[in-house]
Amino acid sequence: MFLIPKKTLVKEAMSNKYIQVHYEDELSVCLDEILKNNVDDVYVVDEDEKLIGLLSLTDISKIKKNDLNDGNPIKNFMIKDVKTISKHESLLDCRNMMIKNKIARLPVLENGYLIGVIRTDQIRDYFYMRMEEIGITLDHVINNIHEAVCVIDKDGYVVVWSKNSEKLYNVKSEIIIGKKLEDFFPKGILLKVLKTKKAVDDVYHSPPRKDTDVIVTAQPIFIDGEFVGAVSTDRDITEIKKLSSQLQKANDTLKFLENEVKKFASDDFGNIIGKSEKLTKAIQTARQVAKTNASILILGESGTGKEVFSRAIHDYSQREGLFVPVNCSAIPSELFESEFFGYEAGAFTGANRKGKMGIFELANNGTVFLDEIADLPMQMQAKLLRVLQEKEVRRVGGEKTIKVNVRVISATNKDLNRMIENEEFREDLYYRLNVVELNLPPLRERHGDIVILIHKFLKEICDQNSKPVPEIDPEVMDILRNYTWKGNIRELKNTVEHLVVLSKDNIIREELVPKYILENLNKTMDCKTYPMDLNQAIAKLEQDTIKKALNMSNGNKAKAAKYLNIPRSTLYYKMEQYKIK
């Protein structure tokens, strides 16, 4: 009866069909009224029309059986102790009173006057009608709940199986209702509740359909302390999981953007400053290939601005995705695969429970800059090659492949050709990465750019430290111009910052120049002291110049001869003459 609303009132179900007789009327008159109106009872009222008793057909039968005088007034035979009820009481209260007192009718009084009657058949008919209506309504409600709903009785038989349950588990209600749930789902969560009579909240569950993810909540049903069954609601969280994954990707992107300020293309080709011939040539080549999808390999010493150059290429390319720089030498070998390709939730111990995007997913439709590419382990070189060829990745612990559209720019300061010969770098990967090769000149070969860069760094660093731009002593500028910058632009910028933070009186003097720069400069000056003997001086100059050319060309004799503007045979001869290795 738990489906019957407790707020149904007596006045909504009471009958207006009843017979009133006066307490002085004879018994035979009452019998005639009962038979004429086909009712089971009459209600006796006094001279004020207020109810004082009742007489049922059963009572009259007993009187006839005892052969009592029909001429006596009804007041001598009526039941005086009449249980009554108000029209504002609930129908359930009415029903309970009738059961408790073992009576089949209840007069409904208002200020002592009879206004209606509640009989057992009315309660029965009313409840049946209401139950049918409630059943139909409940059926619609259950079938319009987003979750799948299942109800079983205390013996494990299915009594409710909603439309969403049919969709989720591919079992029709006409097949499962009335059958034991265990026959269809031997490991069902409801069976556990049936056994323990305890609730189960938010348990992850994989239904037979492989494309869905479900969270199950199940509760025991108790009525007046008695266990009568259990109910479960199964939520299909597939869409929620997809939205969560998309949100995680968005969060990963936002976190990345917090640490990486995306620079926009400009007429100056990014932040690259300089007018030297070699740098200008590299910029021209970069501009030409930037808007293509060609992979680019940037070669150059440490500190020559390979990342700045690659970022400028990305910005000039106008690709919609992100620029994602990766230092291959800074990633532990055991984390390479998960960092590059990402991982699914629970792929390994310590993994983020929501999974994580890899570098290539993060840079989709954008650019991945692989700095220190020579430090990439051989195993990862093979996997990187596959990504470049197939244009798809698979997360660690995942089964699906993810299509990616990524432009790869790589960089190194090592000799990849020599590494290929030593079987330390894959030749097929080298050719895949080196579609276009850019060589960035070291700062010592950009002598005219040093002053430009010093003034640029001065302004930047002073702005960052809220200091006025100091004046540089001419002697200091000469020292900086003539120093051989082994650390290239990075070393120059660090030196300028050192000079700015230590400067006083808004001027940079020689005593502020780092000691190692002055010592190196003195050695260089000593090396350039030539003997007075002209032949010896010429020989020394030739040796120094040849060594410098070989150093600039990384030992490539053809390039060194080109730098020296002499035939290669002359270079071989001079190297043999001066015993230069």
C-alpha cells in the first residue's frame, strides 16, 4: 500500500447514497426503506436530524430471526455506539479505523449531521482506481527518468524495469519482469543489496555494451521496518566522461598557456635581432618554409637562439594550434612515452586518475619543438618516426589511436651525421626531421650584432628591474665586442644582466665586467702578439686563421677552405706544413 497517497481525504471518496429514518419510526418501515432503495443500512436521526444510531440489514435479519415485534420503534433496536469520522480525515485513517473496530461502514458527520457514508466497497473501489492511475503515472515517471531503474522484490524477482534499462542492457521489460534478476545478471549490484540489505553508492560498472560507462547506486526498500525488496539506478556517464576528458584537455591547455606566452608574428620575424649575413640568410630561409608543413632541423651551438628561432617560424606559419617546446634531455627515459603520447586513467601507478594528454595531442594543429633531439633514446626515436609517418598517437594504456596534425621543428648542437655513423641516431629519423636544415651562426661570427643585442638586453632587463637604462663606458663596450662568446646570446644576456644589477651612478664601468671575460680577453690579446720577424709573423697568422676557420666549420675542410677563400688543396698543404690536425 506504499503507493497510495496518504493525503486522500474522506470527503473525496464518501458516498452520498444513504437512508435516514426517524428514531420513532417502526422497524417495518426501516425494512421497507432498505429493500426499496437496495441498501444495507439505515441511519437513525433524532428530532433535530442529528445522527444517534444505525441499523444494518444484518441486524434486521437477527431481529426477524428472534421474532421480535415489527411494530416497535427503531430506537429500541438501533446500534447506539456508532463510530463516525470527519470529512477532513484521510482515507487511510478511515480504513484503519474500520479494520480495528471490525465494521463495514463509517458515517461521515459535520456538526453532528450526517453528510455521507464510507463503506468497505467504496474504499476498495477507490483504492483500486487510484492504484491503477498511480501505476500508470509511476510507469511514465520511471520511464522518463534519465537513469536506468530496476526494482526487485525480497525474493529477487524483477518488478520494475524501465525503458532506459532496456536501452542500457539490451534486455526488454516483457522478458525480464517476473523473472529472477540473477538469471540475467549473476553479478548484479542489486543481488548484493538483496543479500546484505545495505545500500551501495556510486559503484563503477561496465555493462555488456563496450561503448558505455555506468555508475550504479542501489538501496534496500523497507516498509514499516520490513524488508520488501531493493531498487537500483544506473547512470550512463559516457557523455559525462567525454565532457570530463574535454575539460581536462582544456585545463591542460590553459595550464600550458599560463607558462608559455604565445608570441605573434611581426615584420621582424619574431624577436630575432641582427643584421649579419649568415643570420639574414637563415631568416630568409625560415620565412620561405614557415608556411609549409616541412619538418625543420635547426643546428647551432648552445645559446644561439634555436628555440626563439623555432617559435618565430611557428608564429609566422599562422598555424592554429599551440607552440609546445620540449627539452629531450630533461625528460627521464622512463617518462618519455607518457610525456610524448599521454596516458589513460590508471595506466600505471601514480598516474592521474583522469589521464593526461601527451605533447603531440597538446600541440595538435600546432608545432612541437624538440630541443636537444640528439638526446632522444633510440627506442623513442623509433616511436617518434612512426608518429611522423602515420600522423597518429596512442596513449599509454589506451586502445584507440588519435589523429594529430603537428609540425615538428627539432634542434641540436651535436653532429648528427657522426652519431648516425656511430649508430647513436637513426638515419631514417634524421632524414624525416631534416627536410629543411637551418644553421644558426654563433655570436662570434655576428660581430656587428653584438652592440645591437647589448642595447636590446639593457632595455629589457632595466624594464624588468624598474631601473633607468645606464650608460656603458666605451672601454666596456670594446671589451664586450671583442670577447669570444662561447655561450653565445644566452651568455651575452646573462652578462648584461650582471652589469645592470651591479651598476651604480647609472653607468657601467670596467670593474663591473666579470673577471673571466677580462682574463679570456687578455689571453686572446696575448695570442695576437706576433714576432717581429715578418716570415714568422705571417706563419703564425696563417696558423691562427686556419685553426679559426676549422673551428667555425666544425672540422669540415671544404667549408673551412671556403671561409679562407683558398682552394681545398692549398688548405691541405698548409695544414700539413703547420702540422695542424
